[in-house]
Amino acid sequence: MILSLPLPKTALRIACSIAMMTTLAACQTNAIDPKPLSTAQIPAIPSILNQDKAGQNQTTNDSQSSSLTMDMSGRHEYQLENGLKIVIKEDHRAPVVMSQIWYRVGSTDEPINKGGISHLLEHMMFKGTTDVSSDDYERLIAKFGGVNNAFTSYDYTGYYELFPANRFPLALELEADRMKNLLFNEKEFVKEHQVVMEERRQRTDDNPLAKAYESFRLLALPDSPKGESVIGPMSELESITLPELKDWYQKWYAPNNATLVIVGDVDPQDVLAKAKRYFGELTPSALPKRPTVSQKGFRGYQKVDSEQAVQVPVLLMGYNVPSLVTADKNNEKQAYALSLAQDVLDGGLSARLESRLIREQGLLTTVGTSYDLLDRGDGLFLIQATPREGVSLEQAQQAIMTEIEKLKTDPIAADEISRAKTNTVTGLVYAQDSMEGQARMIGSLQSIGLDDRLLAELPTKLDGISIADIQMASKKYLVKDNLTVMHVIPPKDQANTKK
């Protein structure tokens, strides 16, 4: 199964690559390209503001707003009596249908000593039901020209199938069946248990940078369930039993904890009728209360060294920040402004960190940032950098902090604004190019408690953010008292050998 995230991102952030190693886990063969994207669920949405040539603060007016918009046409939403939400998006460009079922449960919901149980259950979901064996499931998918996969994240677990349009009801039948009739065979459990632990070894334990990032998140998010990796610590993985896994399934896998997303060449009323046929008789459950995903910031500057088997030193920096969900409801501009700040720093080759620290000053070889505007809980404004040979991690860190300080005071130029606007709107538009992208956009937002239709409002919302708003948010959150730093360094004996 795959490491994956919901939405495509305009520019690849270096920080995203290490985050994928520890923040998501997923499975299965017959996979379509998952296009992994961000440090946590939904990538940052860098965006737009305007400024006159003299650098005075102002917001864009209607005439300057982007002509590109999020396509919300052909969207239909329903809810069955048992609580199952159904979102259908018509897309008649090709005779295929993407079906996705999203459960609102992930690693943030797990008991303290059972990290990774959500991902392990995801593996077991492919091991057969009382009506369809594991082998028959795979044969049916292949026989009718389908592909399938699954993914586990901090906040949700999802399963999907892509079929020719005339075969999409099979996806509904299969998903409804394993929502309630999953088998928990001891032999299969032992096998998948070992598979997941091997994934842990390969993706984290044997990957120095992933190991460093995992410990970095624990340091930067000590009070948040998102401080842990999705795949979980090995000791906790080993302790999970089959009865505990079955209990986790019975607790969370229910129609009133799921969203069914259908995108493709369909008739909405036909989809609704078939959804009622396959899911309508399933009974809802008394769901547990999900934990709050919060993290106290401004705990004081923290800096640690992590000796890992890396070839070159790596710098990790993380500021504790709110998302749109957790920002002060009377000042949601803070979250939008942080997203804009990220894009000014790292919105492409001409952005400040890339142009100044890599090309002009020659201090870094790579630099990337990540911030999740659309997230269920508090998160990190993350920066990862690799210094050029001869430049210390301390010098690299100071250079980045200097640029962040300039962000708080220096004018933001017109070309920076134009780039941010283009990045944001085109990135979201391109995310809808594929049926999978549309479905992931809908399902991921619905699963963290946001209405996916807010994407249509984002260009206007972000147009309303001024330079003063960006600088105010930067002055509040991007400060040393709110910063965690890790210097990932090669083993001392390795460094001495090179000398």
C-alpha cells in the first residue's frame, strides 16, 4: 500500500518528502499513482495579496481577483438515514468512476500505547469478509478492469477503487460488505502484523532522515497526537492483539463515521439509489469522542542535535502554528496569512529562501517549507535545509532566521504577490484535473470537519489578506520563543574519517 496525501501541490517542498516517511502509511497492490504531497493531510495553500509599487499595504480589489476559480459545478451531497454522507461530483470527460470511502479515524485517535493500530486495520481490510475472500476480492477488481488502494493518515483512513463507469456499483458493494463483515483471521493477522512492522523498519528505522524527523515531531509537538508517526513506534506495533484490532474496527467503522465520495461519469440519482441499496441497511454506531488536536506553543526555544547515518548535515526548524480549524475564530486571517508567508519564503525558484540563500549567497544546497492551512489541528510551520559544504548548520539556521525577520519588516514586492496568487489558484485548479484529485480534495476536507466547497471561497478569502496581516502573523508565530530546531548530523567517526 502507499504513502499518500490528498492534494497535489504546485511546487514540491523538500520538507514534504521527509514528512511522507512518517506521517502516512498505506497499502495494497493494483495501485494508481498516489501523488504524495505534504507533511500532514492537506498541503499548504499559498496565496494572494496585492501591494502598490511603493510597498504600501493594500488588498486586491475585485478587478484584480483571479479569473481562475474552483469548479464546484456538478457537485451533489446527500446523507442516508444511518448517517452516511455521500458527495458526488459529476465528471463526464471519460467513462470511468472513482469511488472512495473515508472513515474519520486515524492515528490521532489511537490510545497512547497502541500507535499504528489504524494502519494495521487498514491492512486487515483486504483480508476478506464473510462473503468475499481476500483472493476473490482481488480477482473481482482485476476482472472488471479496476484498480484499488488505501491510505491511513493522522485524521482519516480511506479506501478507493477506480472502475469503468458501468462497473462502479461493484465498488459500493465491496466497500459496504467490508464496512460490517470483515473477518479477523488469526493467521492473516499474524502475517499482516509482520508486514506492517517490516514497513516500519524499511521506511523509518532504516531511513536516517525519517528517524530524525520522527523524533523531531515528538520534540516539536509533545502534547499533540500528531507528534507521533502514523505507523507508530515498533514497541506499540508489536503489542497490538487481534481482539484489540477487532474492537477498533467495531468502534469506528460505521456509516455514521464515513463519507462516500463518487467522482466520474455518473448520474447522481443513480449513485444515490445504489448507495442506498448497498449501505442503507447498515446500522450506525455510538461513536467515541475524538481527541482535540492541539499543541501549546511559545514553550521557549528548543534546539537538539540528532546523530544519524546521514551523508550530509540537515537542518529542521518548526514553529508551532494554528491551522484554519484551530485559529482564533475572530481572526482566521492568521492562518491565511501564515500560508501566504510560506509562499513568499518558498513559492518557487524566485522565492526568498531559494533565490537569496541558494543562488545569491550560496549558503544552502536545498531548502523547503511546509505549512498546512487546512488541517484538523495545530501543526508546524516547517523548514528543512541542507547547507553547502563548508557552511555550518548554525550558519544556515541564522541565515534562514534572518530572512524570516526580514519577512516581518521588508515590503513584499509585486512579483512575489503575483507568483503567490498564481501558485495558489492554479494549484487548486490543477488538483481537479484528475478524478482521483477531485475525490481526495472532497474526502480529505470532509474528514477533518471542513466543507470542501470552501475551496471556491479561498481565492476571495486570500485576496483579502494584506501585507500587514502577513507581517502581523509572522511577528506573532515565527519567533524564536516558538521555535524547535534539530541539527541532524553524521556520526562523529564518519565526520572524522572525511577529514
